[in-house]
Amino acid sequence: MFARLLLPLLLVCSALVQAATVGSVRLWPAPDHVRLVFDVSGPVDYQVFDLTGPHRLVIDINDAQLATNLTQLDLKDSPIRKVRSGVRNGKDLRVVLDLERAIPTRSFLLKPNGQYGDRLVVDLLTGETAVAGASQPKEPARVVRSTRDANQQRDVVIVIDAGHGGEDPGAIGPNKLREKDVVLGISRELHRLLAQEQGFTSYLTRDGDYYISLRQRTQLARKHNADLFVSIHADAFTRPEASGASVYAISERGATSETARWLAERENRSDLIGGVGGVSLDDKDNTLAGVLLDLSMTASLNASLSVGNQVLRSMGTIAKLHKPKVEQAAFVVLKSPDIPSLLVETGFISNPGEARLLADKAYQRKMAQAIYRGIKAYFEEAPPPGTYLAWRKQGGAAIMAAAPAAAMESAANQMVRYVISRGDTLTSIAKRNNVSVGRLREVNGLRSDQLRIGQVIHIPGS
């Protein structure tokens, strides 16, 4: 008798335990997608499908109930006109998005981590490909400086990466100061400074509060043929007394200190927060990237260490330094085999004193100025071949001022612009164009025969 009464009670309790609650919903508009994140009380079964006439996206979450107000979502800068919800089959939650047009989607579940619990993520793939923060000049990586610039030298291209963003706030400091907000402010100011400096073009990987995967950040740098990739962050550590700014380059053999190892693990885990880690569809590309890393990392690493030292010295004029030299750690965001890359930790957000500074807009501007001075000093001293800065360092401005305009136009007509691709050598290029290797070095100001994929050189007429 007791057993017969107990069985229905156990079934009811089991059903109650299995029912999930949607506690909050967040919306993150990005240039190429809009991310909708549902905080759920545990793992859920769900379905996502679209309807037409009019266009709608339906999200069904089985055995779930809504415990938040969806009408409070800010739909600005998104293709979502309205969000509605209801109960389906007496126990399931149905959320309907009224859309402006048909939009491809992707969805996945995320397991709990240090920042959040279980989540259901739905991305609306709007497909806009413009890079955040980039204006649309004619060909930004190769800007012609003057009609009297015979070689039409290109700009030095800097890609600035504001760490974290959107669903990934980064480290949290006192008074809920978020790393993603601090570093976006510094990155925007650095972008502004470089944009107004002759000889430089800069891009931001993000110019708003949205998430970009670690791999995508480096892909954006490669897309723009970057001469330098700079990822801006704010440190955090288990002890609040840790303090000071740092600069990191990639390490081929692991981290150089316990702090560096801990930080590398924390930053690399951010893909789990953003929903990319563990869902890789580009294993072959990653394998190829590993091969390229082995082949060309040495040259990029040497350049990274050199520019990193300049940036660190400049930062030392306004801030305490955590370590007196550039450190090395296995940050995923630095693993571009062909692009010198730095990760700049602007201070410890976990330190109350430094957190107060990092929250201050005036200090953010000072930090950006220090990073800018370091970058500028390095590239003025060691400008990449074919750039306006290299031309200027070689006395190009004085030569152009003294040379007749007609002669300059003639020289320009005889020059052929060439972009280095895989397998190119100075010798092979010289043979194909009936010109000597020495002449190629002279015209392009090359100090060695080493070439970099994506580098632009100019070939004189034979």
C-alpha cells in the first residue's frame, strides 16, 4: 500500500526536478551576428526553426518556464522587431522572434564555467563583414601619400584587439569594474592616435560590446595584412596585491613565470565563455597553422620582442611595471605565425588601487598614449620595407622635394607593385623580371633576402 502511494509521488518529484527555468536573457549585437543568450537552470532539450509569412524564428525549450521579462530586451541595432513567449503543450517554453527578414542561425549549449551557469546560445548570422572601427578608404593597407611619392608606399597596418566583450566580461574588479569595458576604452583611444599619424593605418577587431573568438581576432589581423597585432587586456590574479603593467609575446616552450602560465590559461579559456572552444570546424586549418607556426614563428617572435620592449619602456613612464622585460606565454591570440603580436596587460584590475586608475578615462588615455609612443618609436626605427616610414627614413621626402615632377612620374610608371606570396624568393622574383637581386634590395630598402607573405615590394623596369 505504501509503495503504491510512494510511486506517484516520486514521479511528480522527478518531473519537478527536471523542469528548467530561464532566469535571464541577454542580447549582444555584433557587426556580423546578433547573439541571444538564455541563462537556464540546467541542461535542456530545445529546437530552433524558422517560419515565413512573416519571417519568424521559433525557439522551443522543453520542460522549461520563463522567469524574466523579455519585453525589456533592447532590440536596437538588431533585425529583431519583437520578442514573444508562451507555453506549449502545457510544459514547454516557446519564444518567437519577429524578424525583419530571413536570417540564417546557429545554436548551441554552453556548460557552466567561472562566470556563468548553463546557457542556450542562438546566433542570428546577419552576414555583415565590415570590420569594427574601420573606415572604408580606397585601399587602406596601401595608401598613396603623395603624387610625388614615386613608389606609392603603403602604410604600416596595426590591428588593435580589445580583449573579451559581450558574453565574456573578462576579469571583474572592485565596484564591478569589467575588463571588457576598460580595454575597449584604451583600444579606441589607441586607434584614434594611430589613425591621425601619417604612415599608419589602424583597425579595431571590435568597437562595441560583443564577443569575437580568439581565432577570429587573429584572422582579422591577417585579413588586413597587419604589420602588428596588439591585444589589450587588464590583468587579474588570485592575490589582490599583484600589480603592474606587462607586455607578453608568444612562447614556443611555455610560459616564463607562474603568473604568465596562469594568465595564459585564463585568457585561452575565454573561448569557452564565448562559445567557440570545443566546437571547432577547422581542424585542418589549425594543423596547417601549426606547421606555419614552426616555420616562421622565429622571425615574428623576434619582431614581437623588439616592439614589445619599446611599448614596455613607454608604459613604464606612466605606470608601475609588473616585470622589467617582455614576458612570454602561450596565449592563443598571439599565435599568428606571420604577424608580430603582443598582448598588453595594462594593469591588475584585481588590485584596488590599479582598478581605480583603470576606471578613470583620463588614465585610459594616458595608457593608450604610452602604447602608441612605443609602437611609433619601433616602426620609425625599423619600418617594414615598402612602407611610407621606410621611404621617409631613407630620405625619400628630401629626394622627392629635389627631383623634378616629370622624372618622378616616369619612375612611378616604371615601377611594378608586387605582393609576396608563399614560395617567393628575391632570386626567383629577380629572374622572372630580368632584374638583379641587388637592384631589388636597393629599390625596396631591403637589408636581407628575407620576405614575408603579404609584404609589398616594387619591381623596377628592366
